[in-house]
Amino acid sequence: MSSCHCGSHNIVLLLGGILLALDTIISQAFGAGLLEECRGAMVQGVYIALALTPVITAATFAIIGILPRFGLTPSVMDQLVPFMGTLAWGTLPLLLYFVLRRYLQGMNVVGPISFSLISANAVNAFFNWVLIYGNLGAPAMGIKGSAWATNIARFYMFVVLAVIGWWHDRKQELLRGQLEINFRLVSRIFRIGVPVAVQIGLEIAVFAGAAGLIATINATQLAAHEIAMLCAATTFMVPLGVSAAAAVRVGQAVGRRDLTGVRYAGWSALLLGTGFMSLSAMAFMTAGKWIVAAFTSDTQVADITVKLLFLAGVFQLADGTQIVSSGALRGLGETKIPMYTTMGGYWLVGLPLGYLLCFNQGLGAVGMWISFVLSLVLVAITLLTVWRRKSQSLPLI
């Protein structure tokens, strides 16, 4: 489950999703002991990142150009346009960071990734302080300064992982050659990665569509929906991380031709992901009033949000199951079935049912969230069944 916040960020997530194919390719090559192939896949990922950057940048500025058609107030436009326009220039370092992160984690080099992410928050906060308010002699740039701070943090993360990657490759004597474009490997990256990107796009669009429908009711319903979405998206980060680990561990086991390892990695990840989501489910269902109190004192908003958090608690287990199952299947190289399942579960069942419950039955945001429960359960059961069947034999690589 995800929500829509910034157009440029969502474009990066969508097209950058192609690079998630590197999880499969690099981890399988590492499991097979083919370190040269790991580096070769990383090099092709860099070329793809270079190719995607102008596409994403152009798409961002195209969105900026049509923003006035959405009826945004001049005060919002004055803030949003410079922010999005500035943030677009940080696309390349972000995509290169994506590539290097997949490269290193596929080979079990994960400590530097955690360090880069955590320390980048400090870098971002420092440059926000400097550039937004004009401290240390810098010009006060306001919201534009915040975007530049984000770009600097992105570049910092890329540099940290580039240095670690160089050190790792030098230690493994992998710095020679492999700089030519390998069209066969690029084709494989797109074959695995495009369904992942489409799946991400379908998820972003369906939850943005749901928010848009709820917004037509009234501000109270929308506020409750946004608070509940924020809470659900926060807990979702944990199984999302476990999903990435599942993709790597399953992929490594595939590379070793270790069927027992494939099953152990996938089911262990599912246990971790669903275990955490079971705890968050209990918190949402029993402590909703206390959670909502941290966001609003409006009694109408709070009453609706508590109901939505209870429903969020109901689907937590399904949400964790579907994302970890998707990661495990990605480790096997299977990305088309999760894409089709997402399309069927969210677009053919979830959103139409949500519309009927929201408007025809007069349930408002609660009706939309009931449809979230049903569609997530459907997607989770389908992907878990597919994982169970696919993990019975090793795929051809």
C-alpha cells in the first residue's frame, strides 16, 4: 500500500522500479559465485539510469506545465513549481544510488547502505537549515532551498555508496573492463523490471484515485483518510524492507541451486513481515484513539480516523503478506504475476467496489477502506499461493 505525495517523486519510483530487476540478477549471480556478472549488471544499471534521467526530468517539467489545469491556488503554485523544478535536478544521483544500493545489497554489503540513509537525514536537515533560512551566509531560498537540500542529500548517498562500491570491487579485483553496453543483459533487466515498474505505477495510481474520490465528499473525510494512510504507510515500511531482503536471499539461493535455501529464505521473510504486521494490527485496532490524538483534536475527523485505523488493522497481515511475497517472487525472477494480480485486485475489484461502498452505499471513506481490506486479502492470498507453487522447483536462469 502506498500513497501519492509528489508527482516528481512518483515518476522516479515508477521508472526507477525498472532497476529493481537488479535485485534478481545480481543476487542470483552472487549466489552462483559469478562476481564479474554482478558488476556487469551494475554497469548496465548505470547506463539505464543515465537513459532514464532525461525522461524523468522531462516528465516532471511536463507535469509542472499542466499543474494550473488542476485548479491549484496561486499560493500553492508559488511553492510547488520551484520545489518540483529544483528537485528534478537531483534525479540522476538518486537513480545512481538505486543502482549501487541494489549492487551492494545483492552481495550482502548492507552496512554502508544503512549508514548512508541515516547520515543523509542529518545532511538534509543541515542544508535545510542553511538554505531555507539563509544561515552561514547562504541566501534564504525558502522552499527552493529545501529542494536543493534534498538534492545534496541524494548526491551524498550516491557518493558514499560509490566509494564503498569502488573499495569492494578493488578488494575483489573487479575493476577491469566490463564497460561496454550489453544489450542482452539490458533486455533482461527490462524484461524483469518493467512489470515491477508497472506494478508500482498501478499501486500509486489506485491509492491516488481513492484519495481523489474521497476528497469529493468533504474535507473531514479526506483528513481522516490521509491520517490513516500515513499510519498504514509507516508500518508498511518494515515489510517493504523485508521484501527487499527476501528478493536478495531467494535470488542468492537460486544462484546456488539450493531449493531448500529458496524455501527457507522466502518463508522466513514472510514470517518476519507478517509477524511485525500482526503487532501493528493489534496497535491500530486497540489503540486507535491514542494514535489519532497525536494528529488531530477535531472530534469528527478523529471518530472517522479511528474507524479507518481499525480497518487498517484488519488488512495489516494481508498487506505484509502481499509485499513480502512479491519480493520473494522477484528473487525467483517472477514479476509478471504480481503485476497482473495488482491490476486485478486493485483496479478490477478494489477501486470499483470502493466507489460503490463510498457513494452508492453512503459509507464515505469507511466504504473505500472496506474495499482496501477485501482487495488486499485477495492479492495476498493469490501471491502467497503463487509463491508456494513456484518455490517447489528452481527456475531456469
